[in-house]
Amino acid sequence: MITPHVVVVMGVAGTGKTTIGPLLAARLGVPYAEGDDFHPQANIAKMTAGTPLTDDDRWPWLDAIGAWAHDRDGLGGVVSSSALKRSYRDRLRAAAPGIVFVHLTGDRALIEDRMSHRHGHFMPTALLDSQFATLQPLDADEAGVAVDVSGSPGEITERAAAALQELVQPQR
């Protein structure tokens, strides 16, 4: 399945954006971009220290992701981004209006458990509460799907691909 859409894999830390994003990109036959790579070093330093980012910290990061998505418009791609607030998603859509979101959702205990077992990531488990407090799920007028993160990465990827297929080519 090849898609001309740019898909943003979103959700709180620990939902598997970095795992599911590349798998979904491979499944869709499009390139993947790791959203964390778009963060300025100052943002990484703040998160590593356990300090939540402010909106002012996030704007340049979102603009960089938006520029990548804009460049992929009509070609397709998958990029990860927490995109926790509607205003963040609106900013991404301003740069790339055809963007589609895959919101990875799950039980807080499962997500915290997964976070506690990953190594070498700058986002500490201590910031999970601030992520959930900030999260604004997709609104009905936003192009996107919610996908539960229980199960294996392969199962989650297949659910996401099927939901996207239904979103962009609804059954008649």
C-alpha cells in the first residue's frame, strides 16, 4: 500500500511512536522521519533534565516537522510527533494541510511499564503525567484515527494501516 498522505504518528511518550512509525512507513511504502531528530538541542537538554517543554520550546520543533511534511506532500511519508495539543496539530496542518494523524493510545500503566524498560531515550518516565495532562485527543473534525497500543508492534501497525485505509478510502 502506497499512500500520498503524510501520516503523523502521535501520542504521549512511551506509546511506541518510534517503533510503530518506521513499521507503518514500511507497510505504506513511504519514508519515515523520527520526530525527535527535529528537536533543537536545548529542548533535548530540558527533557533530559526532566523539565517539560513549553509551547515556545515546541514551535520551532513543530515548524521543522511541518516543513518536512510540506516537502513530502503528494509523495507520502510518516513522521513521529507527540502532537499532544490541538494547537500543535493545527500548526502542522498549516504547513501541510493534507496531513493525517495516527493517535497511539493506551492504558497509562502499560505505557509507563514500556517507558521503564527502554534504554537510551532522553524522555524520563517522570514526565509521563505532564504528557497525559497536556494531551488533547483528536477532535471529530481532524483527519486521523486512534489506535490502541496493546499487542505486538506488528499487530499495532496492522491496526493502524487498516484504520488509515478506511479513513482515506471509506467502504461504500
